[in-house]
Amino acid sequence: MFPRPIEKASPPAKALYKIALPVALIIWLLPLLAVALTSLRSQADILTGNYWGWPTSFNMLENYTAIFENTPIGQYILNSFRVTIPTVIGAVGLSCMTGFALAVYKFKGNLILFFLFVAGNFVPFQILMVPVRDFTVSLGIYNTISGLALFHIAFQTGFCTLFMRNFIKALPFELVEAARVEGVSEIRIFWYVVLPLMKPAIAALSVLIFTFIWNDYFWAMVLTQGADTQPITAGLNSLNGQWVSSWHLVSAGSIVAAMPPVIMFFLMQRHFIAGLTLGAVK
């Protein structure tokens, strides 16, 4: 059912694995390396077609300074935080409660309600572009930070509920039963018994949702316009010149935009791995 561990494979398979793994890793990292090198190039390198060669000059200070001095990238980054942080808090907070209800309480329609949460993740988001945009316009929240954040909370809660419900299902139900025998109310059971055990899952889910929302480009372009509301992913387009594409500045801006989720992952790495692997083995 599961792939055989590489340690138990034949010697030729092990040799092929040792060769294929670094090759696949290099191929996967090539675009990132190209962007990093381009962010150090001069405009002359771009105009002469030196895309993959060694930069003729390293303009790291000039390029990274220019994107902050000549473009509103600082505002775009602030907008991303204003969208991402409320979304993480809202989606994870709601999913803790919905996951608890679906995992602990057995009521008629429990499974159907759970499937409804999950079913939303299978709808292609492209077909929702027009109705979602029209809905935000009718509510008066189009081209607003709050509108984009509310939209992301609504759409991410389904996936988060799936994650939390399955995590809580793996917890010992005897803890809940023991608390009920002691006369503890359901709210206190959730707050003092179940929620502390969910900390690894909350940390892992927060990292995932932070990355998803921070890197969102499609809905940022559909639901926002202008530097006052657009996140960094949509705002990177403004780093291009009017007549000539300033790819060195776009690359520098892309590196800056990628830093917050990378930093958050490394800060939360221990909790992230614990949340994903807790309950994997008995």
C-alpha cells in the first residue's frame, strides 16, 4: 500500500535515488536561483539578454534600495499583513470550534455537515470569480482590506475545519468523558481540556494558512485595486517600468515578498512538524 523505504531497496535503486535526488533538487531550485541572481543584476544586464550568465556587476544595495524608495512596496507589504493576520486568526479560530463540534458531538447530519465544509475545497476557484466580485460590490466591501480578509476567512475555514476535526478525532476521547463526569461545562471542556492539546495543530495550520494567503495572487487581483488595498503579490506588477520591464526590481521585490512566510516557517518549524506528525503513530 505504501512505497517501500529506500533503505530496503536494491543497490541499483539506491544508487539511482542518490543521483536523481540532487538533480531534482537543482531543477526545482533553478527558478529561485535565477530570481535571486536577477535581483542583483544591473539594468544593462537585462537589456543585453544576460539572464542566466554571471552578473557583470552586483547591484544588490541599489536594487533593494530602489524598490523601497521609488515604489510603494512598503504599503503593499503592510496590506499583506493586514489581510493575512486577520485571516489566520479568523479561519483558525473558527475551525477550532467547528472542528471540536464535528469531532466530539454525534448528531444527525454530522457527516453531511462535515462533507459540506470539505466540498467547498473541490470547487474550482476560477468559476467563482464573477459571482464573488459581484457579491463584494453589492455589499460595499469591494477593493477593501476587510473585504479581501473576510473572503479568505470564508474560503479557508473549510480546509481548516477538515484539518482540526481530524486532529481532534485522534485525541483520547476519555479526557472529554472524564471532564463531563466531573461536571465541567462543554465550553470549559473545549477551552481547558481540548484547546491546550490542539496547540501543535494550531501552529501547523497557522503556518499553512499564512503561506496560502500571503502568496495569493488571483483573488488579490480580482478583489482589490491600487496601492491602498493591494497585497504585495498583486503590487509587484507596479515595480515594472512604464516602457521597459525592470525585471531586476521585480526580482528584488519578489525576494522581499517571500521573506515573511520563510521567516515564519523557521520560527514555527518545531511546532509545524509536531502538528503534522502528532498522531501519525500510536
